[in-house]
Amino acid sequence: MPPFSWTLLDDAGVDLRSSEDFATKEEAEAWMSAHWAELLDEGAGSVRLTDDSAVLYDMGLREE
């Protein structure tokens, strides 16, 4: 199974950094649930979940 990771993007869509790798999608999503507010404070406006190199989905961190 490929590793899952998050790419943090600022409000302009520029890559800030990537998260650690997670063994499962569920572990990656649990990590995001626990850390999204910290990532927002860090300057991330959205995140992208990938499995190895394929994008699974993008998600905004701000309330709409």
C-alpha cells in the first residue's frame, strides 16, 4: 500500500510543505482532524491528500 501524505498550500495555492507519511488514508485523515487548526495558524489555507503521487482530494481549512 502506498504512503499517504498531505501537501499544505497557502491561500494562493503555493506549496508550503508536506506532512509525514501515513500508512493508511484513515490515519492521514485522523491526523488532519487533530491538526487542522495548527496548520491554519501556520499559514495553510488548504491541503491536498495524496497516495504516493496521485491526488485523492483537495480540502479548504477555512470555514466557508
